[in-house]
Amino acid sequence: SYRGIPAYDEVLAQYGTFFKLPENAEKLKLGREFYAIMAHINKAGRASTKALEALDKFATTHAGTPHGNAAKTAHTKLSANPTAKLTPDSCFGD
């Protein structure tokens, strides 16, 4: 364990504070939701109409956020190729 090392303890305290802030908790919730949708699609092996609708709804509801933008990218790619295996991380930055 690294407890007792001042530099480690300070960073750990900062992370603890960061994740307790309501706006950051909301961002984490969005991330979990997006990753869950993508996990469901990848587990199924293809993007069903219902899954594409879920991505589209998520992208529309959370437009302008990083996860909303990633959902839009995923929706576009999976609409073109429903059997594509996309990692959630590959949908960011497009």
C-alpha cells in the first residue's frame, strides 16, 4: 500500500473530492450508460434497430457532451455496418 506517502495521499484526496462533486458524478453516469449500450451491442454481435435507436436517443439527449458525441459517431459507424465491433473508446475524437 502507498498510504502514508504524502504525494500519494494528496492525489488520492483530490480524486475523492473530484468524484463526489455532483457535476462529475453526472459525467461518470453518462460514461457508464454509453459504455453499457456499447457492451450490449458488442455482446449481441450486431447493432439491432433497437440498439441503434438507443444510441441515437443517447446522442440527441446528451448532444455536445463527449459521450453524446461518441454515441453519434458509434451510431453513424454501426448504421453503415451493424456487425462492426467497436470499442467505446474508438468512438471518441471523431
